Amino acid sequence: MIDAGTPLGPPLFVGIDLGWTTGGTGLALVDEAGALIASGRGQTDDEIVEWVTSQRGSVVVAAVDAPLIVPNASGQRVPEQLIGKAFGAFGASAHVTNQVKFGGATPRAQVIADRLKWTTDPDGVASVAAPLCLEVYPHPALVGLFELPYRLDYKKGDQARRAAGMRTLLGHLESVAELRLTENARWREVVAAVAAPAPGQLARIEDEVDAVVCAHLAWLWYHRREALHVYGSFNDGYIVAPPAPTHLAVPPAVRKPAAAGLAVSRWVPGRPTGYGGRQREEEWKSSVRSAFAGAAPFIESRVAVELDFVLSPGQVGRNEPDLDNLIKSTIDALEGVLGMRSGTGARLEADDVRVDRIVATKRAGEREAHGATVTVREVGTARRRSPPVRAVIA
């Protein structure tokens, strides 16, 4: 094995899509010109270190998609808060990280960086003598690099949906001239696999493709530093991603054929808060209204509302909200879709009288952004009141 601290060969830029504690890891390598020269997967820390150190060249910058510096005992890190503010409207908030999730142990990314003798201070100067390892996150990176209206949907859903999202991602990456992906034999294998994926194959490919994104970010850090921004600091923890987007976020709307009834669905980022939560309730309602801004109203329709809440890490024990209160506060903020209910005074409430069915779930999202998926679905036309019957007395 090559000593990771000994400069040998041309400069290299490494991307690692690392399992937080264990599990499969995507690996990728680009050269000084930015071209992909190798990619693959590893499982154990030893395999990852062996793959990196066996490459012909010297690492200058590595970018890892996994928590690197985690100083907070509980709650959310500073960089996660900042990424949420910058990219939350695009569905690209960061997962919550704290020491509890690692059982007090050193994060796996830091362990590997230490083994490879990489510094993790983003204010340091990267070189073959002092390689730099950065924490990155592909979702906001892709939104920023390609000015996406919303995050690409290639990690969830059934195989057909994930494959469609992955094909879109591959197309975006192939548009990056420096990567020269179509010239890479392994990349052509990835493209062919996505075109007709075997069961379970997309999950493995996803790791490898995310690693290619990470490697490109490592290259950008060294060659086009202005293209990236540090959210956080060495002391608080940080995530490197493009600057906050200036283009408009457009969450995907789900519309069904007329025969099945129209539907509109939005991802609402933030901390789900129940009725009576005061300031946090107002913040949550504001997020709901923002997510549904511009959605076509269902003024003349009877509707069903489907809600899937992903609670934040702080919403446990005595802080866990009741599902009925979560439903109330969320539907109250849908006046842009349902219309305004009259007679409620200063309190703004949606016209929920026309809601004929509610399906709601809540869960703790260990590695998911917290918020809710809210869907309003047409189930029929509004019922009109019959005129009053007047008695006629002869």
C-alpha cells in the first residue's frame, strides 16, 4: 500500500459517497483536467483506504458526502440550518446530524480522513503535500450547479421512478465538459445498467454516481473556488455547496387525469408544528403557504387531503406533536388552494368544510429532511345547498 502522506504522481481529486457508519460506499476519481478516470464501490474502511491509496497519483482535494465535523451533542448543526435556508425551498435540506447519531464516536468520514492523513479545515491550502477533505452534499450541489427548479428524484420511489430520475441526473452530468464521461468505459456501463436496471442495482449505482458528483466538487474547489461556498465553519461543522440559488424554486406538482380528479402535491420543508404552537405554528404555516404558492385553487371541488409528516429530531417524547393538531395547523394554511373560510376573525383559516377525506401519517425520519408531503386531491364537485322550502298556509 502506498503511504498516503507521500506525494507521488499527478494531482487527483477524490469523491466519496460514504455510508455514515457502515455499508456500501461510492468512490470516484478525476484528474487534473477534471476528467473521470475511475469509479467503483467499497464496503469497509480498509477497502476504501486501499482503493484511494492504490491510485496512480496524489490526492489534492477529497469531497465526502457524510458528516465530517460534528461538535453538537444534540439538535442540528449550523451547516444544516444554513443549507436548509438556502436550499429548503428546492427540497434539498440536509439531514440532521449530532453526536447522538454516532453514539459519541468519531464520525466515519473523520476516521477515514485521519487514516489518509487528510486535513479537514476548509480554510487550509490544498496541495499534494497537504491534501484537504471537505464535507459536501449532492442534492444542493446539483440544484446549484444545474439551476434545477427542484431536487432530482432518484433516491426514492419505485424502480421506474428512480430510474427516470437517475437518467435525468446522468444527462446533467454528461453536460459537464470537464468530466468527459462518455469517454469513460465504466460510465458507459453505468448508463447501460440504468437503462435496464436489475433489482437492487439502482441503489448501488446511486452511490457511485453520487461519488462522481463529489469528485467534481473536489475539482471545482481547487480550480474554480468561486463556484462553491462554505456553509458553517471548521469549529461548527460545515458543508460545501454552490452559493444560495438566485433562480426560482418550482416544487413538482402532481396532476392526475381528469377522470381520476386533479391533484396537487408539494413538499413542505421545516419543523411540522401543531395547532396552538404559536410562533413555530406560524413558521410552519408560512412554509406551507410558500410551498403551495401559485398552485391552482380547488374552489368548486370537494377534496381529499393526504399528509405525510416527517418529524424533526427534537420532536420526541414530551415534544412529539399530536397528529390531529398537525393536521389542523397544516390544513388551515391551505387557504390558497381551498379558499378562505369566513367568520374566523383575525385568524386565517382555509375553507376546510369541503374536505371529505383526510389521510395522515407521522414518522421520525432518521436520515430524511423534516417537513411534510401534502397532497390535495379532487374527489367531486361542490355540493350546493337546496333552497329553503317555504310553507304556504291557505
